[in-house]
Amino acid sequence: MRALAWLLGLGTFALGLSLALWSLDQAFRLAPLTREACVPGPLPERAELWSNGAVEIPLCRKAWVTFRLQGTPAGGHGPLAMVVEGSRVLWQGEVRWLQGVRV
């Protein structure tokens, strides 16, 4: 009985060890990328607003972008502008004449 217990224990240990080594081999294997590399679009010199007042600039990686916003004051106040990334507001404020915003 004792020999059978040792045999079953040794078999279970060997099975667990081989499964662990196989899992490690699978975990560290280099797999080919399925998606193609991100190619950023050119940054426009001037951008026209969409019908909802938004301008989209596609970026693939973190970058510092300086926006030169131009607004003509009407009634002493310039237009309000926002620079957002997804749902996060990076900058918002009033634009009077020409203003640089680095985000």
C-alpha cells in the first residue's frame, strides 16, 4: 500500500513538473505580431474644424504637441477651446488672438 502511495505521489509530481516546464516554454516563446505597426498620420499645418467643432490628430505614441490656437475676440471674450485625449481633458481655456498650448 505504501509503495502504491509513493508511486502515485511520484507520478503526480512528475506530471506537475512537466506541465510547469511546458507552461514556461509557452510563456516565453516569441510569437509573431498579428497587427501591423502603427504609422502616425502627418501633423497638419492647419486644420479645419469638423461639424461638431473637433479636430482629430492621430498619434501612435506619446508626443509633445504644441497647438497654436487662434481666436478672434467678440464682445471682449475669445472662443473657448479644449484639448482632450480620449475622455481626459489636457487643456481648456479661452483663446484670445494667437496662443500656444503644449500638451
